[in-house]
Amino acid sequence: MNFVPCIVIGGTHSGVGKTSVATALMSAFVRRGLIVQAFKVGPDFIDPSFHRAATLRPSHNLDGWMVSREVNLSLYERASVGADIAIIEGVMGLFDGRSTRDESGSTAEMAKWLGAPVLLVVDGSAMARSGAALVHGFESFDPELQVAGAIFNRVSSEKHFSYLRDSVQTHCQSAPLGYLPVEPAIKLPEQHLGLQLAGEVVTQELLDSLADWVEGTLDLDKVLAIARTAKPVTTESQSAVQLPGRSETRIGIAKDAAFQFYYDENCRYLCEAGADLVEFSPIGDSRLPDNIDGLCLGGGYPELHAAALAANKSMQASVRSFAERGGPVYAECGGFMYLTEAIVDSAGREHEMCGIFPTRARMQSRLAGLGYAEIELLEDAAWLRANARMRAHEFRYSTVDEMPTSIRRVYRVHGSHGDRLDGYLTGSVIGSYFHVHFGSYPAFAEHFVTAAKAWQEHAKTIGTYL
């Protein structure tokens, strides 16, 4: 059993400032000398990059719909070892999740699983006594949930906060922990898939400003006291699992400004299955790393770097050669776009890509796909097995042109908008827009690494191993 004080940063709705508040609290506690472990509820890849910048530790996704309670709690327990406090940033509004009928996938569900108190972030602008009605509603909606404190964001003055504080103290159980004034200088900038990546905007100056922001008007000692009321997490933990030593099965993993959306847990599953992950840059490297046996191309922003990706012809040739020789390749979302013939940007310009899939990825101004999905494997395909089921998420602004019938569809996708076929297979390459969480199907990583090792042995036998 591993006890770490923890808090969940929930919000009344999306856009209320959860990421700013959570990152600011992380920065403030790190500045106090605490070891902070961050988590993000839901499938988001971008918010954890801000957490990591503030804590200098990987931030992990917790997701009550994609993976089981036990997997989530084991992940939490393993990642929080050695931390002085865990801060979990919620998703959307506190009770929003997969369904309007239950709490699946919601911040509230995760807080209850963790036995963690919730600090509710409220937009206090243009409110006084009504703030208490809002907080009271969130407190009473689910009596099993511990809403322990309220943080009022976008408050105009100390006087304004006094109205909110007095009304909450009169009508609510939650402690009014303070307020946050509007500070345009520390607003985290956004782009079409959400916030900009932390590496593009986060500086030490920004982190210091965020810490100053919360230290000035929030009671951080009371926040710590609330965090200590969390219940110990008890699981059949996998924290004692030891990763294998350096493996001879080398998996190339694309990591640069264009490709960086990976669940840390997926990487761990690959390592536990025996992979040695070797990072490379499709933008900056001239070819794939030597002696790789499998290739993972994750999501990201290839459309923002399409010209640079198109200019790197030697890398494209190296990827094509690996696929043509039968090396196993897994590509999702941005990685899948990279394997098409071209990315067509919003201005209609074509940028030539690897050409493994005979189609084009076209950017558009509106969302093309958003939400959770369950994926059923229709047949044995490369390293995947027929009838297996896995869970995933998509969030994209591009579509692909009609794929030729020669390219097999191996996924039956059960999503919020009905069923459809997806998951494109050509040779040893599988690509789709879906970000699969391997925790929903751990055999994915095992089979992929096994396929990579088998290909390595075969390629050495016939003399095509590079």
C-alpha cells in the first residue's frame, strides 16, 4: 500500500482553467521543494506536457473508460512512488465522461476510485452569491464524492472574492481556498487541437509566473491539508514489476515536433514485452536508426511540419524500405497521415509523404473525428488477432480520401456515431486515426514485439536485415 497525499482538480465545465490552475499548483509546490507527481484524467496528450514541464516527471493519463479500475489504480500507485503529493487534473466538467447516464470516464469516477478529495475550479466572473449555489450543486450531486474545496478563477478583486467566499462559507461544505485574478500574461495559448505543446511555450519565467499567481491569492497550506485527507490506494499493484534489461528487439519510435503523442503506459507495455525503444526524428534524421525491428509512428502535428517532412526524402525512403522488407509498422493519427501519399494543408497545398497508403490526408477547418471507440479485430492482421477488442480515442481535423479496396480494413469500430470499418492494413503496416490504449488489450504490445523479433530473425536469415 502506497499513501501519497493527492488532490483532483475538477472543473464546473471545459475551459474553466483547470490546466492553468493544475500547472500553477504543481509549479508552486515544486518551488517549495516537494516532489510532485502529475496525472491527467482522460485521453488528452497535450495537458500532460505542461505537467511534465512543471514537475520534471512524466505525467500519466488515467482513463476510466479505456482501461479498467485496477489498471488505473496500479498505474497511479506505481507512478506516485516517491512523490510528496499527487495532483490529478480532471477532464471537461467534473461529472462529464463517456455517457450522460453514468459516470464512466469522468473525473468524478476517477476521484472516487482514488479516494481523493476534489478541488472545484469555478469561473467566478459575474457571480456573487450564485457561486455558492453552483458549488452546492456539485457537492450534492453525488454524495459519495468528496468535493473538499473551491477555487474561484477570473475574479476581479479581493472585494469580489469576499462575496463568493462568504456565500460558500454560509451554504456549502467546501472550503473556499481563494481566488485567481485574470492574468492575460500567463494564459496558456491554444491551437486547433487544444493548447500548444509545452515545449513551444513553457519557459522558467512562465512557470515562476504561474507559481506567483497561485501563491498570491490561494491558501496553499490548506490545499496540502486537504490532499492529506485522501485515502490510501490499495491494489494488486504491478509496481514491483521489473522491466527487462537491454533487449535485442529494437523498436523505432518517432519523437520530434511533429510526432509526440504517446501514452506513457503504451511505451511501458512495449518495454515490459521486451522492446528497446529507440527514438528518431522524421523531420531531422536522414534515415531510420540502425538495426530496428519494428516501427511506431504516433500522433502529433505533422500538418504543421508538413513542408519539413516532405523535404526529408531520405527518411521517407528509409521508412518505405523498412515496410517493403516486411518490418512491422504501427501508425496512428499523425503517424498514419505521414504514411499516406501526401498531406494537403488547409490552403490546398500538397506535401508529399511516404506513400505507403495510396490516399491523401486532407486538413479541414472543422473537427472530423472526436470521441471514444471500441475496436473489434475482424481477422488476424499482422501481429493482431481476430476477435480481440481494444479501446481507443480519436481527435482529428483531417480526413483521408477513399482508400482502394486492395487495402484491407481490419477494424470494426463501435463509436458514438455508429459502427464503421477502419484500421488499414497493407503488408506488415497497420494505420488508423485511433489512439489505442494498450492497457485495454495488453496482448497488442506483446504480439507487436514478438512480430518484430520474428521479423528480425527472418531478415537475418535471408540477408535483408540492415
